[in-house]
Amino acid sequence: MSHFVQDSAAPGRGDAALSIEDLTVEFRTPEGTLRAVDGVSYEVGRGEVLGVVGESGSGKSVTAMSVLGLLPMPPARVRSGRIMFEGEDLLRVGRRRLREIRGGRIAMVFQDPMTALNPVFRVGDQLGEAIRKHNPDFSRSDARRRAIDLLEMVGIPFPAQRYRQYPHQYSGGMRQRVMIAMAIANKPSVLIADEPTTALDVTIQAQVLDVLKLAKEETGAATILISHDLGLIAEMADRVAVMYAGRLVESAAVRDLFAQPRHPYTQGLIKSVPSLSAEIQALTPIEGQPPDLMHPPSGCRFHPRCALRQGRSVCATDQPPFEQIATGRWSACHFHEEMTGVDGGVREREVDNAGSGGGGVT
Amino acid sequence: MEGLTKHFPMGHGEFVHAVDDVSLSVSAGETLGLVGETGSGKSTVGRTILRLYEPTAGKIFFLGQEISQLKDRALFPIRRQMQMVFQDPYASLNPRMTVREIIAEPLEVHGLFHEEGGGRRVDELLEIVGLNSEHAKRYPHEFSGGQRQRVGIARALALRPRLLVLDEPVSALDVSIQAQIVNLLEQLQDEFNLAYLFIAHDLAVIRHICDRVAVMYLGQIVETGTRDEVYRETAHPYTQALLSAVPIPEPELRDERARIVLQGDLPSPIHPPSGCRFRTRCWKADERCAVEEPRIVTPLGTHGAACHYAESRDMLARP
């Protein structure tokens, strides 16, 4: 590990528009305290798309919601960390300041646009309101003009007529376009998109992704794209951070990550997805079940399901540090150096391990 | 099934044309994929085959017998042999029943519990789906999504069916668990020579598991063929657009693939477009498409597309 200069503590390019440092978030539940995010650090640079991948319970959305103070507190509680944006720590600014930033300098697009739009107000008025809130000098007609321009930009047909309609008169794809229009209305410098196309059909998803790309070009915003869909991440992201059970396990440039994952979880995810075009082979699932965050596994949280571990005890006892392993690459695996081949070396090892995997159900 | 049609009344003499004139067949040991987007009618097809919905028109044959008109009593023994696995195993399992009760229920309803070996049969079913008898006394909420889907599959297999209708069986599951369930379904099919009607919107999963594929759009089949025909010699413009729009986990191809981005949204199934239903979003459409409904013709073999201007194209070719 001496071939490169350790350039930063958090994965990023070093020109962060937003940086999350050592964030830990807990939820208090009747059964006890659940640590949903555990020491997560990442950065996103101007004009960059950072993809954050993870399955349910990985903490990817909780991390993003912390940025805008959107977590319900209680039960949520930020235990430690900083979220630095334009010289301020967003975890320590007042509510009023956060409201100014939210929807202004930092905007968010959610999975389900129906819950984010108010059903009893016209779409155009909601968009106009969002514009005027952050531009008090705009007159109503200025805001209206800008709203119609935005609707047109995101590809809403007949924007002047559509301006007067209510959310239920829009299809799911159109509502998501409105959310994007609203998010970019005030030229944010950071855009957070949490599963922005998950609720949409493939052909509509393609339309919305085009709008999202356009929005990024228009604003130059640093974009955090949160998704469980590896295809979407491969298509959109410049850099990727992979989360598992509340922790970051790997981060790399998108091509490096897919070509040569350096964490067994990332590799397991990639191999779990059937291909649309390659020769059909049996899928290699990740065995076992997702971890119960009330009782997370000791040491490396992935160790009970890991194909690389091979019974080594250190995985169950010591939490692997999330550390830089090459220029632009981070991994949290004691044995990442064993993952060097194109296939990462795990497939060969699995042969020795055959039979021990089973259904993995306890 | 032949010419299956299902319209839902909307009042005021209007109908949702959920499924219109759909013909399909699936054999023992075979998987037929039914793929389409929201509102394509793919789930309605699955439910109508099982007679959970009454067909408006058309015929359904099961093991050579026409079942489309059978009354409840005559249908009862046939229902045993056709089972369904749902998308959301949490919503489809009774939360107040233990896993043992959930799996035993179909056996009891059909009066076969003792004949099939009672509790031993339940343990056997649990083992078949990768669970064990320890799980039998637990309740659905104690399981993860993947385990619940295993319970749903065990229940569906309890009556030794010949056909499983699988309606989005993996789409609610995390990626790492999806692969487990897909592998389980493949293994069960080999073991019991099951026929699968696999309904899904995920084109990669459909390709992985299916022998033949039918693509639906607005209540009709627009393309059908073997897996390779549909995926590599794609003939219908809608299927072409669909395949080109799927993001694939290979970043080096991101700006290299042919992409067709369709305009607009799905038209209303209450007043579907005249002629070809896809014409309002199709770049090839002309006057003929508005007046003349294209039919699927399969002069040789199995591959057909309902398009006046069908042309085979490999949307997944590498540049």
C-alpha cells in the first residue's frame, strides 16, 4: 500500500461541493437502538454524479435524508459527523437556514412524486411557489413564466395548459418530471435523487433519465444518485459508493468498480444480476439473508454471507477499516488484495467452498 | 388459451380493455415469459387463466380440457393443479397464521392433508424451498422478504400443481436475494417438470429464466417467440424500444448502445387507439397503422410481431 499517495480521508476528487464526514445515525425503537448509518464519509464534486448503491437497510437513503434534515427526530438521532456544504455544517445550522438551503442550493428528487406533490394545488402553482420562495423579488407572472419554461424543459407537452392542472391529471412519469423541474428551479449546486425512476416503467424511466441528464447539464449541480439498480448506476454515475448494513464497503470510479470490484459484496451484487445480452449462465447469488440491524454481525458486517472469507476468524472479530487501497479506490475488506483478477478471484475460491453455502437460511 | 379477452366495466357503458384477443400456450417443463409495462394487461392474463377473473371472451384449455366456462364445483379439482405466486409475499400471506398453517391450508381446503402425510408433508415442502421445520412455527413478519417468498412458493407447491403462474415473483426483493429465488424456481421446475407462466417487467430476469417470451402492450401481444428470437432478432418497434431503454450494468457501453426513447405515455385502455395500439408512440406509424390492426403472423416457426412494418433488429449487439 505504498504505491500511491493517500490523498483524502473520504472518497472523492478533492473538490467537494458537499462532503459527509463520519456520519452516524441511530433510530430509537421499542426493541432498542438501531444504528442505520455507521461512520459514513463521502464527497461529491461539482458536475459529478456520485452513485450510491445498496439494498434495503443499507443506510443509503438515511444518509441522504440527513443532508437536508429530513429525518424524523425522534426516533432518529445523529450521533456524530459533519455534513459540510459551502463552509457550513448542515448538522449544526438552524432550522430556518436549513429551510433556505433545502429546495434552493440543495434540492432533492424522491422515488414517489405523488407523495411529494400536494394533491389539492395546481402543479403550476406549486412550482411557482417553489420558485418564489427562493426568489422573493420574482413577481407572480415572472414565476409563472419561469415555471412554464421549466415544464417545457423537462418535456411536459402543452406546458401552459398543463400548468393549470392538478397532480392526479399527470401520469407517473410526468409527475417525476415536475419534481425534477422543481428541484432545478433554483439552480441548486447539489441535487440528491433518491431512486428517482424506481416507480416508473422502463420506457418512462428512459425519458426521465434524459431529463435528469439535461438537468445536470443545465445546472452543473453535484448529483448524488441513490439506487439499488446497478444498471442505472452504470449508466449515470461517474463514481460509485457501495453501502452495506449502514457502512460504506467500497468506492471507485464507475468503470473500475464494475470491471474489478474490490469488495466481495460489490462483486456478489454484480454477479447476482442477470445479463440482458451475455451468454446465459447460472446466477451466483449472495447466500444468506440481509443482516438484522438490531443485531448486526460482529467484525465485518458482510462476513456471514461472504464468499471470500473462507472461515477466517479476523472477519468475524475485527471491523475492516474503510481505507484507500489505490488511487481513487477505497475498500473495507481485510482481504481485498486477494481480489485482483478480472473476476476478482472469488469464483475460483468458491469451488473449494462448494456445499457449505446451501440455502443459507437460519 | 385462445383469443382470451377481459374487459372490466367502468360504468356509463364504458370498458377497460385490459386484455384483448390474447392467445398463448405453455407446456410442462417450460417457462413462458409474459413481459410488459404497467397497464399492459399481463397480470390480468395470469389471473384470468386461473379463473380468478371471468373471461369476457375466449377459451382456456388446461391439460386438454376447456375450463373457461366451468362452474365452481367442476373447477375445484382443476384449481389444485394451477397455483399462483404473488409479487409481495407479505401481502399474500396471512399475518396471523404460522408458516405451518399457511402451507397446510391448501392441503386442508382440498381435503388432502392426511392423505399427503400431514405435518411431514409441510416439513418436506419447507425443505424443498430451502427452509427447515424450525421455521414452521414462526409468523410471516419474522421472515425477510426472500424467506417469505420461499414460504409463498412452498404453499403454491403443496398441492403438486402442474402450472405455476408467477406474477412478478422477484421484483419486490433485493438484488442479492432475487438471484436466490430465481435459482430456486429453476431447480423446482427441473425437479417437478412444472410449467411456468412467468409475469414480469424486468427484461433481464425474463431472459434469464424463460424459454419463450410474449411481449404485451395495452392488452395485446405485440411480439412472441423463443427467447433468442425476441431478444436478438427483435421485430416489433415496441420491443425494440423496451430493450434499448433498459439500463445495463456495463458502464463502458453507456453511450455506445442504440437507444430509442419513446415519446409520451401509455394511452388510456378505455379508449385504445384505433388500428395498432402502439401507433401513438411509434416512429414508424403512418395512415395504415391507424386503420388496419396488425396481426401476429408466424408463417414459419414461432416468431411473430404484430406490426405492419416489422423488421428484425439486434438491439443488444455490441458496437
